[in-house]
Amino acid sequence: MNAIFEGIGASVRRKEDLRFISGRGHYTDDMNRTGQLHCILKRSDRPHAIIRSIDTSAAKAAPGVVAVFTHADLDADGVGGVPCGWQIHSKDGSPMVEPAHPVLATGRVRHVGDPIVAVIAETRQQAKDAAELLVIDFEDLPAVAHIADAIAPGAPLVHDAAPGNTCFDWHIGDKAMVDAAFERAAHRVKLDLTNNRLVPNAMEPRCAIGDYDPMSGDFTLITTSQNPHVIRLLMGAFVLHIPEHRLRVVAPDVGGGFGSKIYHYAEEAIVTWAAGKLHRPVKWTSDRTEAFMSDAHGRDHASTAEMALDAEGNFLALRVSTVANLGAYLSTFAPAVPTYLSATLLAGVYRTPAIYAEVRAIFTNTVPIDAYRGAGRPESTFLLERLLDTIAHDTGIDRIELRRRNFIPADAFPYQTPVALQYDSGDYQSTLNAALKAADWDGFPARKAEANSRGKLRGIGVSTYVEACGIAPSKLVGALGARAALYEVAQIRVHPTGSVSVFTGTHSHGQGHETTFAQLVASQLGIPYENVDIVHGDTNKIPFGMGTYGSRSLAVGGSAMVKAMDKIILKGRKIAAHLLEAAVEDVVFENGQFTVAGTDRSKSFGEIALTAYVPHNYPIEELEPGLEETAFYDPANFTFPGGCHICEVEIDPETGVTTVVNFTAVDDVGRVINPMIVEGQIQGGVAQGIGQALLENAVYDQQGQLVSASFMDYTMPRADDLPNISVGTETTLCTHNPLGVKGCGEVGAIGSPPSVINAVVDALSDYGVRHLDMPATAHKIWSIINASGMKMAAE
Amino acid sequence: MPNVTLTVNGKSHTVEVEGRTLLVELLREKLGLTGTHVGCDTSQCGACVVHIDGNSVKSCTTLALQADGTTVTTIEGLAAADGTLHPMQEAFREHHALQCGFCTPGMVMSAIDLVQKNPQGLSEADIRHGLEGNLCRCTGYHNIVKAVSAAWHTMHGKELVAAE
């Protein structure tokens, strides 16, 4: 087994970089097809309204316009609605309310950005000009955008079929056990908190090109997707009724996803369907404002959390009640986010014996909400780690000691939590210790004193967390409501001269798969890294796959590669045994050589490959020619990366501006294939976490208008908003996948936000601040300081 | 429709444009230079940065007509004819300063201008401030700052003393 991992662990520079740094990437909008038309979508500028009429006549007559489509055209063709991929059942066993999600608004618009009309013209400018000529007569309806308004008695209904705007009312855990523990508790600590609404904002706006070949009947969709096979499945089977063999979905270079490019979006169906109607390619490219009002948003939870403790500060029980905003329609995985991706993580890294959580998911007149980097785990981690510091605040127990006292001990794995998950491995004391040391926790008082002498407030905050990723065991998620499986697929094609093409169902949109996977395959097959090519993002090339999200690509996709390579190696041993006149059992494969054990008789990997394709001396009766294998890998469990993040901030009390002065992450992501890439993934995740904690907020006004719909209004973290981010790893191996890997894509965004807010609250401790919701903007902090009427302690 | 004559990456072009045509549209759609990207519509993200007469400019808020008679360099024009990369491109690759690559062309073009205009030196804070017109969602900027610092040393012929 050890030989497998030789060469792994090197910070190999990325294969994909050459094309990106020289401007030769191939993103969807870089592509144009002969005869291509351009689609502009007329979207609702109303949060909630009845569409009385749509007059398309002027638009249809405008220069260059080829077609103008409304829902009536789609209906006439039997086009289905956008499907949801996960079904949750309420406490009473009833299925969630699943309202229709039309591709183009049908009779009613439910959020600003809801698409109503598709205008298709020879040029993008012509389509834009024509869209201005559409006359839509609306009858405005009262709207709800915020959680509190949507659940208020008598609130306007987003969908008539969802009384109280409730999609589902779900729960998990043992309520009676939790209630009993609260009865006997020495301490009870309660905290209300929100998890702010975010916009993923991958730098590449979404884009889709539909094409149709009337000779063959083949459709092609080129799209900015994290999972082309999932799009083919959803759009083909549910929306456009195109069988798989007639529909090719290509996701070329994709400029970031962070979850927002998982989902099947209406625009993909519109351009594909329109290409079929018009027999010409149709392209739609989102502009940024459009992205703000049509890409799925993230987070937006309001929770109450209560912990029961004994007199020594041991956790007895946790009770959580959450309202989760799902937006106006159900996006692909939305129902899973606040439930099985969030509430199941409420044990965190702690041995809390009893947990009960209830989640009410609601509709509002806002953009649909779905998984955004971390998807549910940042919400539960923020809740838990803020609650931990609040417990420390209320009980006077040191926050580090409180964590240590309640950690799941390293020898308790596998550890069954009270909320369904079984953690396979971890060592939370060790990541905490390493982070405390790296962040010089003990030196903080001196740094605080020095900052105070400069008139600055200084605070330090810690977060210890675990998350569940590497999603996911198909049988388990099926039982929990997933309408799809979550295995992954790899095909390894060894070419006659020994080079290798790897076809993976995962998709790289910044993660560096072309490098990491090549390292993995090269080291396992004992061939040069340069001889391995990774192919992804095309349903016509790759057998199948579920794509990239939930930090699953290496843990699930990489494991599928190992499984396929095992088959290659076994076949290679059979061929070698024939050539070397030995028994298969006596042939071992090591460092690219098939050798008869204990002898110097061997054949190289290249010789075996050539023999497989030129089978002149070959056991042709027993063995097929060729050397190509496919494997489906269905994981036995989730993987559980975890660790400790420590943030140190300075606040200028004159302005309320918070500066992150130090950030230290020590994470356990399992075995690391490419440390450089892992570090980069964690730094990027932390940057998004700091963004959530201090800067980012998607704001709707009371009437449901999206106020923050551009980079002028939505604060993206810029280079001078962020610190250097120190990353370390402490490794325990995943016990159930062949690589021992856990995943690193989301840990940064999951672990960091509470560490930032804990640091801000610490810095503001003299002002009596117990909790602060995200984002901790300068205005919010300045208002607290100003209202206190207090001057700095040092003054 | 009026004509624009400009030199792009050493090659002269005369292109018919509409009055409203943006420089980035001319580059991407008329000249096929798709390395220059569009990431926003408010001149905030910097994915579209090119050099006009040696200065970094956001091509999404420059009319093609404004570029008449100028010399434009895009990301495709940085490497030498033999394929040798510009030191900034090398530094981005060496320091893993890119992930999805979408912001990279604009980031590289801005960074080159920043380095060229600051021969006296660039602190980490200078680099962070100098790049605040370019958004990156993937890297957290940590490695971009490292890359630009390293490229400053290469471009100004100074030896890089390991700072970390």
C-alpha cells in the first residue's frame, strides 16, 4: 500500500496554469458557434406581482430580433419546470411543499430577477434593445423578503400552496432526552443569532450556449457548471424531455463556482430549447447585476440555540430552533442545506449527549437560496462556536478550557453523534494545540496592551470545528430524501504507448484537479506525471459522474480512480504473468514495474500497455485486449475534516473599522496530495469566511427589492481587506476511503466566520457586547461604541 | 459606423465599431482575444484590465473609439514570441496565485503596471492597496501578493530575499 503514495505530497506546480496565465483558457463565454444568436432575459423588477399581460409586438419587430418567447411558447412544447433534487418530510410525515418553478414566469413573478421573456436576436445589443420594448402589465402584490416578516401571522403568501410560507417543518434528535437534560442542568445558556445572506459571486458570470443538429436530433449545451452530468439528467429528464444519448452537456473551463454553479438553472433550458426551435445556436451570458438576482444565494438562517451544562461546564444537551429562508422557489439541493447538511453537524467537535434541532424552511420573495461554500456546515459551526464563547462569557469558564473539556477525545473514534453522523477520525486537541502555538495565543495580552497604547481595541477569537463532506453514501442520502445518488466515476484509459487519460465525473473550476489527480495517478501507476492527462466536463467523453461540490472530488472521485487503477493493475499482472511465464499471484506491481516476486524478471508498465493493444503474444482466450477500466465508487460514509481557526483583530474605535491582523488555520483534511493546492484552497475559503463575518451581506429592503445588486453595493473582500492567512495541517486519516483523504475545499469558509466574530466580541468586551451578528461592519461597531458613551479603557 | 485603428499586441487593426462598442467587446468579439474577461458591469472587478499605451485600464469602461490610435497590450501579448513567459506570469504560476483563472488576466495586467510604476519598491501593503481594483474570489489574495512581490524583484533585477 505504501508504494501507492510515493510522489504524493509534493507541491507540484499546476498543469492548468499555463493556459490561464496566458489568456488561453476556454470559458463558456469565450466560445461562439457558427450562426449563433444571443438571448437576453427580461426579468422581473418587482418582488411579487401578477402578470396581467405581456406585449411582445414591438420587441418582435425590432431590428435583428429572431424570436421572443414567453411561458406560453414553453407550455405549448410541454417544457417542464425546474426540478428540485431533494425532498424533506415534515415532523408530521408530510412531504415538503414543492411549488412549480416555471422556466419562464407563468402568471406571477415571485422575486426580483424572476425571468419572464426571452428575447433572441442576431446580436446581444439588438436583443438588449428589443427587451426594452417589451410591455408587461403587472399588478403588484405585497411581498415578504425577511424571515421575520414571512413567518408573521397574516404574512403575504409567496405560494398559495404553502400556508404560513412554510415549505417544511422538520426535526432531528431526541426532544424528550434534551428537555429532561435541561430540567436538571446547572447552567442554561441561550443565544439568538442569524447567519447572513450571501451572494457566491464566482468571478465568471454564468453563461450557457444551446445548440441543435436537426440532422441527428442531437442537442448540445455548453454551460458554466460544476456537474455537467447532473445538468444533463435534470434538464433532459425533467425539463426538456431529451434522452441522454441525444443531449451533450459540456462544462469547459469554469471561473469559480462555490456552489452557485451546481444547480440547474432556467437559462440552460431556455437556450437549449430555443436552439431546437430556431435551429441555430443560442447564447446567454449573465451580466453581474443579473447574477446578483438570479444565481442562487447562500445562508440566511435565524436560530435560537440553547445549551444545558452541568456545574463543571460539561455539555448535557443542545436545543436549536432554526428558520431557514429558501427564497421564492426550491433550488436543486436547497432543502438539504439547513437539514441534513447543517443540523446533523450540531454535535460539532463536542460530546454533547443529547441534541434536538427543529428547522422550519420558508418561502420569501427573494432569489432562491441553496448551497454556498460549506452549505449548512458554516451555519451550524457559527451557531455552535458563538454559543461556546457565549457560554464562556456567561459562566466565566475559560473559552479554551470549555472546549477542551467537551471535546470528543481522540480515542473515542469512530464516534456516533446524537444527530445521525458517525465521525470516523479526528484529533481536536492536536489541531487546537497546534493553532494556539502557531497563533501565539499566550502572547496575546502583550499585543493587546500594545494595541491599546495606540488607541486600538484588540481581540482574539477561536473556533474549533468539524464538518461532513466527501458527499456521499448513495443509500444513506437516498433514505434522507436525495433524488440522486452521490457516487463518483472514473475511467482510466491506458494508451498503447503507456500514457494515460483519466476521465473523471468531477469537475475542476479552480481546484487544480488536472494537477492533483495527475499526481495521484502517476504515483500509483509509476509513470511520469507528464504522461497523465485529466479529462473532465463533457458528458460525451466521460461515462458518468455527479460533479464537484461538498469537497468530494478527491475523497469520492479520487477513490474511484484508485478503484479503476486497481483493475488496470490486476489486468496488467495477468498480462505480465503470461509474458513472464509465471503465476498471476507471483506477479507484483511496484514503481511502474510488473515483477515476478523474488526475481529480476519484470515488464514495464509501457510494455504491458503495448502488449494489451498489440496482443500477438497474449492470453487472448482468457483476456480481452486493451487496457481501459471504469469504476464507480460509492463512499461508505461522509468524511470529517476539522480543525481550529484563530483570528486576531484590531478595531479602530473612532471609525469602527475592524482589521484582521492575524489569521491562523490548522486543519485536518486527511492525507494531502498537493500541499500548495490545499493551502490555497484553505486560504480562499478563509477569505470568504472573513468576507461573511465582516463585509458581505445581501440586502433586501422591506418591500423585497434587492438593494445590494452590484459590486458597488455588495462588499466583496478586496486585497486590502484581508491579511496573510497562515495555514497548517495536522493529519488523521480518513478510515474508509482508500486514500485517507477528507477534503479541503470548504473548511476555510466553515471554520473561520465564528473565529472572526469571537475576536470582534472579545475586542468589544469592555463595551458589554455579548454577541454580534454578521457582518460586523464598521457602522455596526461604531454604533455600539458610540452608543455606549464609553471611552477606551486605555484612555 | 466609425472605424477604430489601433495596435493590439504588436499588430495593427482597423475595425468598424458602433459608438457604444466597448474596448473589451472589440478585443473579445472582433479580434477573438478572449483572454480579457468581463466579470462585472460596474468597473469594479478588474477582470478586463489591459494596457493602453503602457497604462492599465479597465477595458469594460473604455469605449473602443477612445482607443483609436493607441497601442493596446492584452494578456495574450505578454509572453515573448518564443513562448517565454513574462516574469509576472511566471510568478503567478510559481506562487499558485490563481485557481479558477478568471480574474488572472486582469490581475496580471494590473500587477505589471503596479510593479513598473514603483521601481523604488513595493511593500505588502502597497501591493494590497495597488490591487484593490481587482477582485479575486478564489485565492484570498495571499499568494497573489507573494507573486507580485517576487515579480517586482525579477522585473527590477533585484535579488529576492526570502521574507517568509
